[in-house]
Amino acid sequence: MTQRLLLFVAAALLMAAPAFTQTPPPSKTRAHVEVLASDRLEGRMAGSPGERLAGDYIAAQLARIGARPLPGHRDMFESFEFTAGSHDGGSRLSIAVGGGPGLDFDVPEVQALSFSDDGDVSGPVVFAGYGLVVPESQGYAYDSYATLDVKDKVVVVLRYFPEDADQPTRAILARYSDLRYKAMAARQRGARAIIVVTGPRSPNAGLTIPMSFDTAIAGSGIPALSMTGAVADALFAGAARRAGTAVPSLRDIQQQLDSGNPHVAGFTLPGITVTLKAAVIRERQRARNVVAYLPAAGGTSRLTKPWVAIGAHYDHLGRGGLGSSLASKEEAGGIHHGADDNASGTAATLAIAQTLSKEKHRRNVLIALWSAEEIGLIGSNAFITTPPVPLDQIAAYVNFDMVGRMQNNRLVVEATGTSPVWSRVLERANVAAGFDLILQPDPYQPTDVASFNQAGVVSLSFTTGSHADYHKPSDTADKIDYEDLDRIADLASAIVRSIADTDAAPAFTKVDQPTTTRSSLAGVRVTTGTIPDYATEVKGLLLGGVTGGGPAEKAGLTKGDIVIEIAGQTIANIYDYTYALELLKIDVPVKVVYLRGAERRETMLTPAARR
Amino acid sequence: MVLRIRQLGVARLGVVLVLALTVGVQAQNAGQESTLLSRIRRLTVEGRRSGEGYWAPDGKSLVFQSEREPGNPFYQIYTLDLATGDTTRVSPGYGKTTCAFIRPGSDQILFASTHHDPKSKQYQQEELDFRASGKERRYSWDYDTEYDIYARAGRTGALTRLTNVRGYDAEASYSPDGQWIVFTSMRDAYNRALSPAEQKQVALDPSYFGEIYIMRADGSGQKRLTSVPGYDGGPFFSPDGTRIVWRRFDEQGLIANVWTMKLDGTDQRQITNFGSMSWAPYIHPSGAYILFASNKLGFENFELYMTDIEGTKEPVRVTYSDGFDGLPVPSPDGRRLTWTSTRSGGSEGQIFLAEWNHQAALAALKAAPPRTNPPAR
Ligand SMILES: [Zn+2]
Ligand SMILES: [Zn+2]
């Protein structure tokens, strides 16, 4: 058949079609996705105008179906604060040779590192090479501080790691070249401050270090600056002048270090005193969860857990500036529409709420649309931290994240291990719904269900899985499979209905976490069974939970404890903690110092092997 | 409607492409399965394992076996209402049960059970203890000599014992008119004097003595239909009630083939000669072809196949998924298929359900080449 004939036939069928068929019911989800994923909402980055518009839209939709603000709340918005970025707050550096007058530099020649502590510091200067410390456990000795005393001094280090080292050596050194790790190493040796320079033989030679987005809120416990190559030159020239020697170029110094030879040492800069100020302004922004409820039909006084909750995150990546964008070079900076992630889940939640709003149920149905999920489950964590409804009154939480791209009728259900009721409830509801269910008992998922699981709430999460447009601008509304998205909403409605109307609340089962903890360092070989809380600002490591049966639980640690020291390493933040893991040995007990409330406690923890 | 279908087509194609990027092999397989099977889904979720799902004559419910209640590590029998999703246990709840079937024109359900054995509960505990010990067992199916066939009345729940002899009686199914039952029995190993070689065989594997029997729906008139060494089992009636389809193992129990015969045991015809373990045959309601499972592609890799009713064509492969696919049962209207599979992971089966494309099945059989190895008649 020719192309034209084909078109003709198609057109004829098209015209004939309404005569034979009923029009399909309008999609319950399509309009929501199209609004939320539209250009106008600019990718719904937490704290952005687009996110505000999205929140307003969601609240209006919830009001339209008769959902109400939670008891005692004026509106449906639960706002919370988070760190959205940082900039320099007036850092300075003054170099004095001998007792002479100082040579002054400020922004942009010097600039705080994004994780710097604020502070005014003065002291003599030690150049510590690349500032690298490789733990003994790596079977490769490299310690930039081996021959140096940096106590009460200001440490100057090179960025990156030795440029000319052979590949295996580079592979090891690279892992310890993170600036946070370098800052920690300096701090732990008593340094007052650290200044980083990008060597002339390295990429970005001589440039200061951009203040990256850093959601890990806590500082590194030490003032930390970067300086230009010119400032470094002034520093080294001053030292040479003072010592009466020829001016060694930074290039020469770097070249000696670049072989990777661990015996090339740093040195004190004689007669130099620096005075510095480090100041970081962290941009605290506010984002909003949208939370509402459908009241139960009658009294809930006989129910131990009078609530059942559904939810999804509605925020996305904006224009992708935060690092979790997977946009190609050509797409970079474009609006990340987030139709599947997670306009689809938001639409499913709204559709379920609409369905349930027309029925009578024995439990209150809590409806929550989270913000700031993409930057670390911050919205749902805020809910869990200061719950507007007591968490032990929530019978179950059902989550949706990326439910718009069904493949081969497969629907993945996560967190099914959190209660023995789920298999029965799912089997029954799915007989009519007809999905090819893939069950994943594990609730430790990178979505809001993890927050609820850690709070001991029975939970369940639906997803149709990842795809080629994941976290890219091309995740658009036209690619969503609305027919199947509506089917998912129907299935989930049946599930929520059964929980909402069954007297007994589902029993909670604690699922042991698979031993791949989130760690920024590949190759960590031990686990302590802790679940860090990434979202709350504290000095130390705040535990969001502990793995069932894991070393931390056995050591008596629990959610809410703040670990401040492990194996003699002080812990100021999650990064220190990650690095400290490197020092631990399987089955060798170490001392852990932690705060429980105001009380300082100690325990012994025996690390286990990671599977 | 045209528009919707076209959009769907585009979406599916996109999906296939994405899958091809991520899990290439699976995508291809799903594509191959989709000619005959669509909307594949896992039907049973609860419990450790489920299998042998057989349709009610009206197609509105299934009867199946499942291990899903604490305290009993053996199968019990359940019905599943396909409108409400409700499951109801119809077997006693203790002992071992297997192989249920719903009686046409009646509310009766038959199944095999050992619950009359006073040691039933002791065996349950022993099995639970054994599992807790973490040891591995070589054989997963035992041919408990206590198995007898029962019919359960739907309204009263009263059980009628239809067989009562030593030796495994199970794998029973009703004729389309509901008046007859065809089943497997190993009674031949216990009701006569055995030669020393036969005694050894009983100890090793009594299924060697499995033969096909027929009886009236009330258990009367029990009559043996086969008498060839090796496990004859899994019999079902043809849709018109004139023939029986079953599978016959060789003496070693490694090769099995699909056979059919008349209700009196005459005119036994070998339908497949596939050189593998071809078993669990079931005739499509059209009467045109037989669905069965075979490990043609590897000892542990069972897939569903089909062959025309006379076995003149080379079998056509139906499933293309990792793991076990077996025990196919078409719905009474011939438009759906249930089967037991491990495709969702793990080693234990669950029941799957899909839409069945009968026209595509006929076309595929028509296009299939003639059988390469016709058995000698
Ligand atoms: Zn998401
Ligand atoms: Zn995301």
C-alpha cells in the first residue's frame, strides 16, 4: 500500500470510530501532569517561584475536591527551611613578612570554600603539599603531614592530587583528594585554617574554587579558603625574601610533588604570618509541603491509628543546576519538566484523593505532596521531624514516585516488607487492576517512603521505573502513559480504601537494610549500620535511624543520637564520618562517642563486612 | 479508538527501545511473547508459592494451590474470585493437598488431600523444622501414599472421599459434562507382590508406577487406562469430552511426551516427540491445539509451547522469559491463559495471567514446519 492510501484508510477509520465506540472516560491524571510539567512552572525547583505555583495549584485542586487543611491549621502549606546554596560573605587574607605591613587580598582573589566555618584566624604558615592522607588500610602510605607540625598554624595545600603519579597511585590518591577530606585532615592535626591553591600544573591552574551547591549544611569545623595563583606566588615570594633564598616557583614545588613520591615533604614558610577571615553566607530558603486531609465519615475514636496517608513529591530539578541533572551538554540549563518525576506521582495522589473524597471511610486520609525531595528527601523529613499528625497514629503511608512510564505492564511496588499485610492487600486489589507486579520488600529507597519507614510507619511505594529521560529536560508530559497512570491510581485507591476501612492497623515489620549504605566513597568495605540524617543541621553525625540487626543497633545507638567521635576521629559532619569509615576494620571494636540529648555517652561498636 | 490504539502503539515502541538500552535481552523476549500473550501479570502475590490455577467453567473464578498460611508448609486449595479479588480456602487447612478442579454444572471442587492421615500435623512441623535447619532437599515433591481424592460440596463444605487405597491418588480433573473424573494413581506399587527390582524402584521413586485411571464423579467404577512403565500423569479431558490428554515419562523419568487416548484407554497416540521433558498438556477450548511445557532449551529452563491437536507440526514456543514457565491452562472462552511461573524472581512459582491471542496461535501453528521426528506408530 502506498503512503497515501494508508493515510486515507486511517482517516476513514478515524471518522468512523465514534460510531462504533464509546468515548473513553477522560483521564483523571492528564490535566495535572500537563500543568505541573509545563514550562510556566520551570521545573518546580524547591524554593523557586515555579515550586510556589505548583504548590498553589495542588492546594487549589485539593480544596476543589473538598480536602481540608489539617485540624488546627489555617491552610494546607507546611513550610520548612533548607540550604539552597552559598556565597562568600567577605573573606579576606593578609600576608605579613616578618613584622612588616601586610599584603591584603579579598574576594575574588581569595574566597571561602562552601563548607568553610566562619572565623578570623591568624598564624604562621605551613605548606603541606597536596594535603593528602591515605589511611593505612589502603596498603599505600601517603601522608602529607608525616613530617610536619601544623598545630595552631595555617595550612596551605594544593588542590587535586599528584599529577604525574602512575595510574594505580592516582586511583588511590584521587579518593582522598576531596577538599572536605583535606580540610578534615588539617583540622584533625590542629591547624587553625586551610588555604587551597590550584597548582600551575593542574587543570583550572591558578583559579579559585567555585562555591559549589552543598546541601550538607554543616561546616567542616575549620575556616577554609581558596586563593588565586597570584596570591600564592606572593606568599611564597615573601617567604623566600625573608629566608634570603631564590624565589622557588610554585611550579617547581608542584613538579617535585607530582611524581607521587610519598617522601617529598612540605615545609614551613619562614617568617610569614597570615591573618584571614572566612565568611560563608548560606542561602536558607523556604519550601512548602502541601498537606491536607479527607475527614473520616464517622468517629475514629475506636481506631488506634485513625489516619492513612498518601503522598508524592512534587518538586523537581528546575533548570538542573544542582548536580543531579543528567542533561546532555546540549540540553544543559533547560527546564527539567519532571513529568514522570514526579508530576505523575502528584497526579496519581490527587486522583486517588478525588476518588476517595466521594466515598465514606473510617480513617482520615492524609494527603501530602512533598517539596525538596530531589535535594535529599528534605520535605518528607521535615514532616517526620515535626509531624503535624502524630506518626504513631498513621496506619500506613503510600507513596508514588515516577509512575507514568509503564513498561510491559510492570508495576514495581517497593517497601512491601514493611508489613505482612501488603502481599494479601496487593494480591486482592491487583486481581481487578491486572498489573504485572514486581515486589521489592526493601523500604530503603531514594524516595520519601524512606523517611516514613525510618519513623516506623508501615509504607508502600509505587514506581514504573527509570527511563532514558530520567532527570533530563526531555521528561515531558507528552511521554506519559496516562491510561496506565489512571490504572495505577485505581489500584492504589483500592489499597488505601482497604487500609482506611479495616479496624486493625497493619503491623510494622522492620526490614534490615541491604548493606550498601549511601557513601560518597566507593570501596568502603565496612558497615556500621547507621542511617545518617542528611537534612538536619548539627555538629556531628545525626542518626536518622539504625539498620535492624546492624552494628550500630547492637552498640545501643538509636535514631536521634549524634555521633561526635569514632575510633578517635572527631566527627563534625557526614563527610568526616564517611572518611572515618575508611579507618575501621571488620570485627575490630572501636569506641564511639555520641550525644543523646545533652548527655555525652560512649559505646563500643564492632564494624561488619559489607556484602 | 483508532487514535488511542495508535498512540498506544507508539508508546509501546518507545518502551521497547528504552528497554533495549537497559535490559536488551528481556525486551526482545517480551516482544516475542507479545504475539501470543498480552497484559501478562502476576496474579498471586501472597504466600511463599502458588500454582496449578484451573478455571471455573464460567471463567469467573479460579481454583489453585498455595502455601500461604503460617503453620502449614504444604499446599492448600483456594478459590479466587476474579471480580472481587477475594480468596477463600476450600481445603481442610492441614495436611497436604494438591491438584484441584471445579466440577462443571455443580458447586463441587475436587482435590487430593492427606488430611485424614493422623500424622498430618506432625509432618507439617517436621517440614517447618527442616526448613529452619537450612538444609537442602534433593526432591521437592513427595508422592505421599496417603493422598486420596476428595470432592467438596460448595454450600455445605462437606468432603466426600472418592478414592481410598494406599498409593498416591491425585492429578484429577472432571469431564466437560461433570460425570467423570480422570486421575493419576500409584496404587499399582502397593496392591500386588513386587519383584525385587520393583521394590527397589518404589523406594527410589514411586512415580514410576504412576498410571492413568478413570472413575465416575461419585468415585465408583475406578478403571485403569494405561499400563506402561514410567510416570503417566496429569490427565485432562478434551473439550468435547471424547479423549484424554496426558503426559508419559520414559522409565528413567527424564524424557516425557504428550499423548492422547480415548476414554476407554484405546487409541493411544503420541503427540510430541520433542526429545525433552514435555508435560502438563492442556487442550485449548477450540480443540485445535495443545498447550504444554517443555525443557527443550535446557534442563531447568521450562517454557510454554503448543502443538496442533494431532501433533503433525513442530511445537511452537509461547513464552520467552527467564525461569520456569509451566502448567498452562486456557480460560473456558479460550481468550486468557493462566500458568505457573518464576518469572518475577525467586525459585518458587506464582500464578500468572495473560490475554491469549487465539487467532495468532492458529496462524503460528499453520506457519510451523512439519514435525521433524514423527514417532513410530
Ligand atoms: Zn522522584
Ligand atoms: Zn528525581
